Amino acid sequence: MKKWLFWAGLPFLWGSCSPAGTQAPRTGKWHAQLEVMDGRKLPFTFMLGKQEGTYRMEVFNAGEVVSIDEIRMERDSIHIYMPVFEGYISARSSGEELRGRFRIESLDRSVPFMARYGERPRFLVGPAPLVDLSGAWEVVFSPGTADEYPAKGIFRQEGDQLSGTFRTTTGDYRYLQGVVTGDSLKLSTFDGAHAFLFLAGMADSVMRGTFYSGNHFKEPFVGRRSPDYQLPDARTLTYLKPGYDQLEFEFPGPDGALVSLRDQRFNRKAVVVQIMGTWCPNCLDETRFLTDYMALEDTADLEVVALAFEYARTREAAFSRIRRLRERLGMEYPILLAQYGSSDKLLAQEKLPMLNQLISYPTTLFIDKEKNVRAIHTGFNGPATGAPYEAFKRQFDSLVRVLQAE
């Protein structure tokens, strides 16, 4: 990707390229906030600029940079369309301030958004840290309820700056960035699909806090330092029901043609089946990995096919999202539309009744040349997890090579 060397000296471009009377935003660094529940603010930072007549934006989350190139101005309003994902920001501009909303229309979600021009820290820093949170933590979300689930916190603290993520059995919570002040932590991320805020305090070596997802969901969590804690093996959570050895499906591609594992293209080949959605950041991480793997490795005896479960309300909208994902990532393997109108996992399981359960997008099945399911991996440890991501890549390559060689 080209370095963004065009920032310096460009503010005049906004005025010279904008219709008279507009208040186009200034180029440079901005500090933004989304208003979640309980009056809390989820902060993130971004860079805004213009190159060759095209607006550009970069959103920063710890080690992640989300590049956005679908931006347009209409008088005093700016419309920012997220890469790949459906979400978009529409805001009024006064030059040095933006006010509007982040929307995901298929889910009827709308979150208040505001941003101010200038370089500011993501979170205001308060008292000096009284704790060092670096390392691994055993975490439980929604403890003591029917919705309880385990997680592993992985954090790195340098002074008052904190980064890391929470891994769960269904995937990770992406690149989290924040601070430690006194005995409290604040972490946030905004990737164009999800807006996550974590607030917690430490007392008697126990971390207690609240996780906010946009302005539609929140839940408590509790964590304890545990260097040796491991989540359940992702290869044991989803499996074929007794009496089944194979996966069967028949879903349409963008051209309307039905595709199944009985098709000639899959004959005498190992197959990786990806159960996913174009709206899912963990699926996006896995899709990038699979796309790169198929481009760089010897895959003469390997096919990958994705089954998309979309919450887009119409078939046409769902296929539009699928085409957008393929074009954005340069994907060569097919994505079939398994479901639209809902990403509900119970409904999804009805489409794949041989599975004991579908608890995560993505879920990945490894199928041998005889079409027998040899392994199922639930969730995806993305690059934000570090070592677990590297371990997954090694395990994936090892298993695929065995299936290809048989």
C-alpha cells in the first residue's frame, strides 16, 4: 500500500475542491467518539486526507490500520463507507468538528458519532498505574447466567498504555487499545463493523468490568491472572452427529447456479469449507488468510468454498455484499449464499443438520478426497492474538498437506 505522504500541505485542497459554502473537514488527525450505553463514550483516532481528488481515511486500533477509500462529500455532510462491511458514518461538518451517526441498516443499528480535529490521546490519562496487567487472564463474561462464556485476556502494558485482546471459543475481540489509570483499565476498538468498549477495575487481584458493544448490548466480565490458562480446544466444540461422516449442501453462487460437493471441481480434492458472513470481522481475518494461502501455496489438490450466512434483508443485497468482499480481497474461491435475512446460528444449523451445533462464525471444516469430514475448527484466532494466530496457521498448513497427499 502506498505511504500516505500527501498529508503535509494539503488542507487547501479541501476548500479548492469543495462547492462554495461548504464546511469541509480539515485534513490531518482527528479524535472520534461513539456514544454507547450508560452515557459511555467509545474513543478512536483517525487520519483524514485527500489524494488525487479522492478522500481517504485511516482508523487506528493498536497494531491495526483500517483503510477507507469510499468517502464522499455532499455540501456540509461527509459520508464514510466502511471497507467490506455494511456500516457507514454520515456526519455534518463544521470544518473542525463532525457530528452524525454510525449506522448498520440491516440490523437497525444507529450510534451517535462525533469527532474533533486535532491530535489527542485515545483516552485521557489519569492517575499513574497502580497495576501491571501484562500477561494472560482467565476471564468469564456474563458470569453466573445462562449466557456465561469463557475467554482469555492477553494484554501488554507499557507504562500507562495498554493493548491486547480477549480470545473466546468463537474468536477474538480484535485489536484493543487503551490505558491503565490507577487500578482501572479502558480499552476500545472500532473496525467498521464492531464498536467495542471495555471498562474494568482491579480489586483484590480480581478484574471486574463491563463490555459494551455499540449502544445495543452490554455484559459484565470477571478476570483473574492465570499464566497457564487455556480455552477449550477449538477442534472439539463442533462435530458431526452420530451416523454422519460427510457434509452435504447445495447453495447458489452469485450467478444463481447451485454448487455442491458433488460437483466435478471438488472431485478427488481436499476441500476446506468456510462457514462465514461478510459482516463478520473474524471471518474477514480468516478470509484474508485463506486467500493468501491459496495464492502462495501449492494448492493443486485443494479447493476452498465459503458458505455465507448474511443478515442482509434481500437476496440481491446479500449477493452484493458477497461480490464486494470478493473484489476487495481479490478472492478466487467461491462464496455461496446459504442464508439471507438473518445470521441466527440456530437457523443456520437447520441448513447443515449434520452438525451438532454451530456456535461461531467462522467455523471451518476440513474434508478429505473421499469427502469425509476429518476436522472442524470453531472460531478463528486472528492476527490480534499473536501466538495463537501463528499456531493456527501452522496447524492449518500441516492438516491441509496431509489431506492433499492422501
